[in-house]
Amino acid sequence: MSAPLILGALWVIAAALTAMLPMRRQTVPGLALLLAAPVLLAWIARTHGWPWLALGLLAFLPMFRNPLLHFMRRALGRPAPVPKGPEK
């Protein structure tokens, strides 16, 4: 197995562990995963081709749809309300 696919599998494990953290502690590791994903996906695509990129995007986009929509709305100048946390 190649290095990009091993790092991709580790990225998935790190994302799952981050999702298990309390919401207030997910920000820093979540942003690190969000920034690392395009680099990792590009490396996978360059090494193995576009079908592996498509599979990686199918895994990445649903996990980060809310942060990506938030950043896209802010970039377009539209209101981007922050979702409320769970009630205590």
C-alpha cells in the first residue's frame, strides 16, 4: 500500500476520533483536518488517479459539509449564522 493511502486511512481515523470529542474541543483538530484534506486528496489523485480522488471526495465532503457551507457563504458575502450548540 502506498503512503498517500495510508495517510488517508489515518486521516479518516483522526476524523472519527475528532467527531467523538465534545463540540467545544472539535474546532482545532477539525480545522487541521479540513486544511490537510485538499493536500492529501491531491496527493492521492496524483499517485493513483481520479477515481481515488472521487472516492476521497465522497468521504470528505459529507463530513465537512457544514463548515464548508459556512466558509462559502462568508466568501460570497452572504450571512453565515453559527449553529447553536446542544441545550444543557
